[in-house]
Amino acid sequence: MTAMTPGSNIPLPTARVAVDVAAPVRLDVSGLLLTADGKVRSDDDFIFYNQPTGPGVTYRSGGGTAPDAIVVDTAAVPPGIEKIVVTASPDAAGQTFQGVEPTATVRGDDGAAIATFTPPQLGSETALVIVEIYLRNGAWKVRAVGQGYANGLAGIATDFGVSVEEPAAPTPAQAPVAPPAPVAADPRVAAAPAAPVTPAAPPAPPAASGKVNLDKGRVSLQKNQTVSLVKGGRPLLSQVKMGLGWEPAFRGKDIDLDASVIAYDGSRKHIDSCYFGKLSILSGAIKHSGDNLTGEGAGDDEVITVDLGRIPPEATGLVFTVNSFTGQKFTEVAKAYCRLLDAATGEELVRFDLTGAEPQTGVMMAKLIKQFSGEWEMTAMGDFVKSRTVRGMVKPAAQAL
């Protein structure tokens, strides 16, 4: 095994290698496929936990204990790609590499270490190009880099030609379509009679106003921001998918979270709930992918498919929730997010990353509200609730509408 220093390089003895990056804090590890001009061909060449596969390059989640890795199969890298850079950034917002010593280990197919590299003298950097795998005279090599960036992973992505989206403009809170009504009891659960909903105090409006649509492509939402599911002035009535994902906190145990969607009518009356115990509701207009017991692996952990065109007229509000059935709190969860995709193409339309956490067992991630015009709007929520099951989310979700 070779201990590398900044700028040193060695030939790769095998076509397939994995580069894992370990540190005493949780890191986000990613890879970028670059052409001869040092740029990606498109955003598809940026490989990370939510876009885990590309041509010849794969993101591999280490879970709660092992480090994340970028796996490179040089035999499968397409012509024109001459370099794969491996980057790392602290998962915690605002954290720098001050006092953190990340170590990249290049491993062969058998898991044996080929080389290691620990960049020296890191400080205020918030992201790092740690190593690069590059093609020279027909042979693949690995070089130790250790170049830091003070403007985070976005700075790296921008340097290499990845589009970095601006967050959507906040939207004032929507007034309810109709006065609140009592929430019906869940017909599948023997429980006490439902209590009437006490109207929640109206939330403070965000600092700015404005609502965006999908004309400019993918939209990244922040809490309480809204996007209209309209393209080219027309409502998006095709099938959509709500993908929800999470990982155990750094060095944490596997965590069993359950994604659900709760349907309401215009007076906030509970119609039905789709979850791991009832995978299809509203005559198949809403379907659940099934339960994920660990949160392991990259990409969406559970997916809920919604056929907006088949939603019955009385169902005007959908609230997407996540619960910790095992009782672990969301402070033990990392990288929780939800994203809306076009079911036909797989294109990501809207994304919301849960950046804060509270010691609770339930969270309302997002809501879809049907407007009088027929168009649907998605609002990011990120509101935490003390509930381990979807049954306990019915009342607070009704209030949130």
C-alpha cells in the first residue's frame, strides 16, 4: 500500500477501484466525470447520494458506520471522459475541515487498500477535491490532490460545469379553501372517536413573496416555499412520484422510517391513508412502493406514485409524512429529503432537503394542494410531530392544510 502526498500519482493495478473517504465526522462524498476541458458533459455526470449511478461511476453509501465511496470501473467509462474527481464535504451545514483529517483510501476489487491520502493543513475549507482518477497515454492512474474550497460543494460543482440551482422564492402561507371540520377516525384502526381539529395559529409569512412553476426545470424548495406544478401554462396532470429518502446519522444504527401520504377533502376531512400496511388507495390513484426497514443505500428509500389525473374530485389535499416506527428520533437521521419526479420520464421536478432536525418521531415533509383552477401546488413543510405511526399524523396534518 502506498501513502500518497499532494501531487503524487501511481498507476492503477486494476480496472475497477473504490475510493472511500473516512473522517471523524460524516462526509458527503461525490464524483464528477470530466472531459479533456475539465468540465462535465451535463449534470448527469455529477454522481452523489441522490444520483448514485453514472457511466462507469457509482456512489456507494457506507451507512451509519462505514465511509461513503465512489466506485470507478475504468473499463466502463465512456470515450471522451478523461478524469473522475472524488470530492468530500462535511454533512453538517456550515462545518469546515478545521480539525478534521479526511483520509481517502483507494481499494481494489477485493477490498484491499492500494493507496491512502490524507490532505495536510486543512482549515476553513468546506469542500475538498481529494483525489482524481485520470487517463494518461492509455493508462489509468490516481493522483492525490487535496484542493480545498471555501464555498462548499457548490463551488466545486460550478468550477466543473454543474448547474447549481438558486432556491425558489418563498411564498406566503395559503389560506384554507374551507373552514376546518372534524377529522374522521381512521376506518382501519379501532380508536376513540375523533376529536375536532383546533385551527392552528397562522404561520408567520416568509420574508419574500412569489410562486414559481416548472417552466425553468427543477426547483429546489426551502421550508414553507411553494411551487405550482405547471409547465408552459398547463397543469401537469400526468403521473408523478414522491420519492422519500434518509440515512442513519453518522455511525448510527439502521433506522426504520415509514413514508405515508394522507388524503383529505376540501374541509380537511380525512379520506384515507396510503402507507406500508395499505399500499394502494383512491382506487389505485395513489400507490406505495413498500416498506424499507433500514434506510441503507443511495437514492429513494420509499416511493409513492400519484396519478394526479385519477385523483377523485373530493380529494384536494395530500400530506406526505415520515415516521420512525422504531422510536428513534429525527436527530438520529441524516440526509432526509423528498423529491417529486415525473413518473413517465424519471425526471426530478421538485426537491426539498430537510436541513434541520428535532427530537421527534414524525415529520410532515410536504403537501400537495389542488387549487380551484385545477392545478396542483407543492409546499415544503418540514414540521415535526410526536408520532410513530401515520395514525398519529392525521390530525396535525389536517391542521397543517
